[in-house]
Amino acid sequence: MKSFEERLTRLEEISEQIQDGSLPLENALSLFEEGVSLSKGLEKELAKIERKIELLINKPDKKEIKPEFDLFPELNEEE
């Protein structure tokens, strides 16, 4: 599988070729299909990266949070 950057570069090349307007319709359509496929794949990968960044940024400090293992911890305090 090609890297994100390689696929993005290919998408840019496709865009430039289509915008040039010198391609026959059949070739332009084929490139357009390839571009749509690349675009969807890149979009999915970016969404995954964004979610990962959000998790890392919002990850609580492990030292501050103590896990509660009891279902009703307030009941144990009364004993």
C-alpha cells in the first residue's frame, strides 16, 4: 500500500490532468474514477488520524484518576 503522501500526490496529478482539458473523455472518466477512490480512502484515513489525535489530547492523566471497582463505592464508606 502506498503512503498517504504518495496517494495525495497521485490525486493532485489526476486533478491537474483532468483540469488541463486535453484528455479524451474516456481517459478523463477513468482518471476521475481513480481520483474518487483515492479521495475516499484518504478521507477515511484522515478521519482515523483525527480520532486518534482527539483521544491523545483528551486522554486523562493516569495519576489523577483512580478506577472504581465497586458498583456502589459510597456504601463501602459507611461500613
